[in-house]
Amino acid sequence: MNEQALITVKDLSVRFGSAVAVKNISFTVKAGRCLALVGESGSGKSVTARSLLGLSGGTISAAELAVCGQDALELADRGWQQIRGNSVSMILQDALMALDPLRPVGREIGDALKAHGKMSKSERQQRVLQVLESVRMPEPGRRAKQRSTELSGGMRQRALIAQALAGNPQVVIADEATTALDSALTALVLSQLRELKEQGRGVLMISHDLAQVAHLADDIAVMRNGAIVEAGSTGQILGDPQHEYTRQLLRAVPSGIPRFAPLSAASKPLTAPPPEAPATTAPALSVTQLSKTFGKHQAVDAISFELPRGKTLGVVGESGSGKTTTARMVLGLQKPDAGNVKLLGEHFAPALESQRRKLREQMGAIYQNPLGSFDPRYSVGQLLADALSRGKSKRAAEYRKPAAELLEQVELSTELLGRSPRELSGGQRQRLAIARALAPKPQVLVLDEPVSALDVSIQATVLDLLDRIQLDTGTSYLFISHDLSVIEHMSDSVAVMHEGKIIEQGSTDQVFGAPQHDYTKLLLSAMPRLR
């Protein structure tokens, strides 16, 4: 089949001052095919994608940069405006941020068409409904009148895809469009991108997730430090990678192998299991008939579970299933309407803060965005001093030795003690968040999406670190995530949440190997795997 090249890039470089973000890369995007640019944050993927829309913000040079039949090196602003949305469009990562919360989504999609001045008002309205129907938006006429904040996560993502398709582009760029989505929504987005490919459009997929890439891409180009280090067909790159960096990315994909099981009959265990707690020991955490309502919305509906000491319970479910509300009630940050939480056998919630103060140090929390939980005025040393002193001191010098020991425990250099958290990488910030949470020596850690914002290889090192800490300290983890592969890798047992209820729970082997509930089966069937 003669596949037309819709985008041709030869020796593209992008500079920001003296810094070179993209270095002499070449690739093509063909009609009816998907090319995936794969790499970690800072590799140059998004800068490359934005260059194809005239939005890189840097200085571009190339031997050739052809976009849908036009020489992009010769385009002025007006020429780029005609290309964006008409010839090439982009689906961004965060639908809630990408869509205007003050305007109905139908008007926002219509305004994108209005900018190109090709349709009357009635034609635009008709086209809006048409593209919403094409992405299988439920009740498209009603949804077009709603704002993004009134839609579910899946509906917002469909609206974002509809917006990208409104101008009938030849090429669609999906820039981390499935990051932070649960497996069911990820499957939806991937299936809709696959449909675009089948319609003869070109798809450029920007991702760090090789398991998702395997389900959509025909070809892969692996980027690192602004350069393409390896390129080829998906089968060749995933089946017989030649570059060590590509092999590193593949090794970092959560494998589903139990943490304390050997890789093979002849291999040594990954780690040794923590010692079994005595049978008479109360669970680390016991939740009974916990409920929470916001207005008419039942966020959490009479859920119960136990977390044994030294073990990990994974809580999984789609956005809006009640996972984070559950975590906040367990932590004593949200008062439940009914039910109770016991920590180490003692009553913890609901209760006055003064009543649970003596237990507060026994439970810590780690969140998705560590930077948002750090006081921007404090250095790394001051943050750890604050945690070590239980909030009584910010004097880093007084706690330098124990703070240094905490950094060493999470495999960070003690040279970071004087730095601001803003100077750290994403992986370093998450390790710092872990160090801070460990300072009071808690027996339970609540981890709410702790690795969902991290690149795959950094994610792997953080998960390995959490494994080692649990082995060394016997800390129990309540591990909340939308990512089934992470849950499978980390958890001893699993609770599946849907619409505020726990609809299935059991050992990880049982839930993943023989799911009983239809919703669990749906999630697992949608779970991307490399093979």
C-alpha cells in the first residue's frame, strides 16, 4: 500500500538560547499509520510535537519540515493558524485544564471552527454534534450545553478528542493523552485513536508508556536528551531492542510479577518477604462501613476492609470511584457520615483531633504531586527538620544527622539538604516526600497515586524503593492507584472500587487471575500490556 507521508521531518533541531532541546532528528508520519515518540520527561518529545504546529517557542532549523504538503519552514503566523486544527490538531494530557471551565464544551468546539471562518453558525452547531457523536459522547446535545466541570473524566476526554477532530485534520497528535487515566478510559482513548488511523489519518503518539504504545503504534522512535536513539517498527523495537536505553525502558514497565516471587525457578527472589505478624496482632488498619455523601452524591458507600501489618492493600478504580475520599477519611482529614476507622486496633475516626493526636504519628501520607505539599519557603533540610521535630522546629542544622539518614534511606544525596525542592527532579521530589513521611516512623502509609506523574523508569525506582522500605521497616501500605499494572506489582491484596462501593476484594492473585465482578473483568480486559 502506498502510504502518503503527511509529515516529513529531516534533521530538525530546536534551540532555546544556547540550550539544544531537539538535536537533528528525522521521521515521517504517514496516512493510516501511527508513529510513537517514546521517552521520558525532558527527552524532547513535546517540543518536537509542538514544532509541528509552530508552537515550540524556540528557534527551529531543519533540512526539511513538511506538514500536510506545506513547507513549514516558510510559514508565517497566518499560515500556521490555517494549519492548526485544519491540517494538524493536538489532544492534550489534562482535559480539565485544556477545556475552559467557564464555557459549555459545545461552544468551545464551535469557537475552534469559527476561528477558521468556513462555516455558518448553524453549520458549526451541526458539526459540533456530529463530532461529539463520532467519539460516542452520551447524549451529545445535552453534553454540548454543559461545562467541562459538569462532565465525568471520560466525557471530558471525549470532548477534547471531539475538539481535535472538529476541523477534520489529516494528522492528530496525542501528547500523553492517556496519562493519569484509568485502564477503561485509556482503552477508550486508544480505541478512538485507532479509529482515526483506520480512517486514513496520521497519528503521532507522544508517550512514556510502552505498554500503551504497543496497542496502537505501527512504528516507534525512542528519544533521549533531544535525540532519537532508536527507531523502527513496533515489533522490532519491543521484541528486539538494540539500544540499552530502550531496553531500560522496557525493563521498567511493571511486569505483574509478585514482589516476593522469583523471576524463574532458577533465579533468586527479588526480595525476601517481611516476617509474618503474630496471629493475635490487630490489623494495621481496619475500616468498617465507611460512608460519605456530598449533597446528593454518594461518594463512598458503606465500605469495609482490613490492612494487615507489613502488607500492602491496593485500592483501584476509575476517576470518581471514591478512592481519594476514602483516603482522606482514613487519614482523619474528612469526617465520615457513618462507619469508623481503627488504627493499630485503636479508634481513629471519626474523632476529635485532640483524641487521635497520640496516634497521628503512626500514619503518614504520600501524594501524587509532592511539590504541592511542600512549603515553598523551606529547604530540603528544613522540611525534614519540621517532620523530625513534629512541627516544633525548622532549624535544619539541629536535625542534620537524622535528616541525612532519611535521605540516605530513600537513596538521595545529603548534598540536597540545602536546596529548595523546586530545584529537584520529579523523582527526587517524590523520594523527598517519602523521606518526610518516614520521619516519625509511621506504621501505616497512605499512598494516593504516588507514581502516576512519574516517568516509567523513575516510577520503577520509586516502587523498588517502597518495596525495600517495607521490607526493612514492616510499614503497611494503603496504595491507591488507577494503574492496574502498578497495583498488581505492589499489592498483596486488592480492593476494587466503583461508584463509591468496593465491588470486589481479595488476594492480588485471586482478583487479577480469577475476577468475579463484571466491572473488574472490564478493567482487566482494558489493561494495556506489552505482550
